[in-house]
Amino acid sequence: MSRHALIAGFISVFVCSCVVGADWRLVWSDEFDYNGLPDPNKWTYERGFVRNEELQYYTVGRMENARVENGVLIIEARQEAWPNPEYDPNAPSRQWQRSRRQAEFTSASITTKGKAQWKYGRIEVRAKLPSGLGVWPAIWTLGVNIDRVGWPKCGEIDIMEYVGFEPNTIWANVHMAKYNHMLGTSKGSKIQIPRPYDSFHLYALEWDKEKLRFYIDDKQYFQFDNEHGGVDVWPYDEPHYLLLNLAVGGSWGGQRGVDRSIFPQRFVIDYVRVYQR
């Protein structure tokens, strides 16, 4: 979710069917069939002001922002003041992570970093989205080598992105050294799904050494092919970890403002499953 003001290199939408075949083997899952905080054996947290000049502070281990109840994971964005421990009154405004005395919103971003990682396979997440101006939920992956090579060289796969000012549009995007929003060369596609915040949909990625395929409700709508030009155009032969987050505002989600009257907002996940062949 290293986000973009506009998606460049837009790829035309196409749709075809796919269902999980008998050759796929379930290797990891969270069915959220318990109550409390997300399973610490499977999930960890991002903390603080992380990226994209978003408004929320990501909290850690706080039930109000990330909890499992009634068979689902709830990531909740709340309008509330939260102190910024990194605040520096002398920091210039461009150093936004330090110049803000406090956050106006809280939320959560949970990841499998250091817990689980995969190279190739099928990742699927059944989820119901939040709604309203300013929400920005995402289901995505990053290369585990990010701390060594940085972003975007590590590669990013956005299985699902949604911004509230496009209420019926789901995005899939990829980022790497050659193709990313910083260069205006991002690769991605979108599909129209009426009111994805009213019901659950299945968001999925199928990934092998030749291509990335993106699905919603088992209908493919985007494919990114290996150009065989090295890691700058295909950083996807390294393991990735998964992230689930709900942002507020920011460089993309906040392009048309934030409707503060809509909060709290919930990103609800029924399950996460990872298959490999």
C-alpha cells in the first residue's frame, strides 16, 4: 500500500473465472474462530504514523482497533486523539511523522512479518469493506527483504485496495523498482463492484514464477506478467508477508477529504487462507 495519487499504466479490465482446484494445498490460515486480540502466533502490528501522510496512528494490541469476535476480525478506525510519542516541536511540516503533536484517528495494521511468509501460491481473504469519504482499506504483501533493499525494490502486491471516494471500485496494483507510483509508472487495474461495504467478497491473488493473477469472487480482473528483465521488473521470486490495514485520509485515500461524521468505520475479515501447490 505504498500509495499513489493516480494509477499510471492502467491495464484494461478483463474477467475470467477461477476456483481453487484440488492441486492447491492449504498451508496457512486464520479462520478467526476465537475471541480477543489477533492470534500473536500469526500476526504482529505496525505502529504509529507509517506511510502516505495518513491521519491515523496505528496502535498495537488495542482491542478498540483490532479484535476478533463473532467469528471475524475487525479492524476499526476511530476518530479520537492519540498522542504521538515521536513528536518534535522543531520538526518541519514535511517531516509529518514527527511534526504532529497527536493523531486525530486511530486504527490498526496487522501483518505476518516475522511470523509467516510465502513464495508463490494463492492468498485469499474474505472481507467486507468500510465505507465513506476518507477510508482506505487494503490487503497487500511486501517482500521480506524490505529492510535490506527498501521499497520499492522489495516488491509490493496490492491484492485489494479501496478508497471511499470511489465507492463501487476495487483496485489491484503492483509496485517495484521499474513500475511504481513514485515514477508514475504503476501497473494496476480496477473492477466495479456495487456497494462492496454491504456484503462480503472474496479477494484473491494467484502467484507463480511467470505471473500474478488477481481475483474477486473467483473472477480474474488483472494479470501482471514476468517480463524476465531482472528484479527491477520482477521482484516476486522472493517470499512476501501479508498486511491487512485500514488507513484514514493520506495521499490517495484523502484526495477528496475525510468525512469525520462516518466514524468509527470497520474493515471486517471473515478468514485468510494461503494455498500452495
